[in-house]
Amino acid sequence: MIKANVILDYSKWKNKIKDPNNYLKKKLRKLSKIPYFKKKKQEFSILLTNNKKMKILNLKFRKKNKPTDVLSFRLKEKNYIGDIAISFEKVKKRSQSSNFFIEFDKMWIHGYFHLNGYDHKKLKDYKRMNKKENLVLNYFHK
């Protein structure tokens, strides 16, 4: 089973997702019904934060002095695969032309695939990662 530990660092998340922990638990339960994810025993953490904190993390770990939407910190320690940080403001801004839940799902799914070793440095890797992300997203929002 895949498990997420939610760390709420910015209270405005609660305005959009009443219980982020339960929201992700339901998504991960649904994800585990897909054969590819069925046998996975993984745990990760998600920091739900804001642009200010994302800018600090982005500078510290990527040497980029600006906020970003999602950061992934891969760690392969038995079943613990790492940490994801997501910016509330970035999700909210993108959801103006979409839906907050879809945009949030896009970000944590993207981060999750990074934790599983996917990247998008090369076009073929981007296409492979993007295809998997879209399959999961479509499964959640069909």
C-alpha cells in the first residue's frame, strides 16, 4: 500500500481541501487498484506550503531564487521514498483556468513519479513521465 504523510504548513490549504490527509488517503487507495501500483509498499511525505517557503527550498536545494510549484526530494530508505513540497499559490493560480483538485493532483502525482525515479531532462523521458501522469490523472478524474 502507498501511504502519504501530510504536513500542513500553510493554513489556506484548508480553505480548498478540508482534510488534506483524508483526501490523499482516498486518492492513494484508488491508485492502489491500478495493477502497476497494487503491490507497491511505499511511504512519502507531502508538505503543503506557500510560495515563500518554496522559494527558500528552491534556493537551498536547486540554487534558484524563486518559488516553484512542486519539489521532490527522493530518498530510497526501505519503503520510504522521499518528500514532496507543493505551493498553494501555484496550485490556486493554475486552477483559475481549471479546477483546484485537478491542479493539486497534477502536482503531487508529478512529484510522486519523481520520487520513483522518473525525470524529464530528455524529451523521451518527459513523454514517458507525462504519459504515466496523465493515465493516473485521468483515472482519478474520469
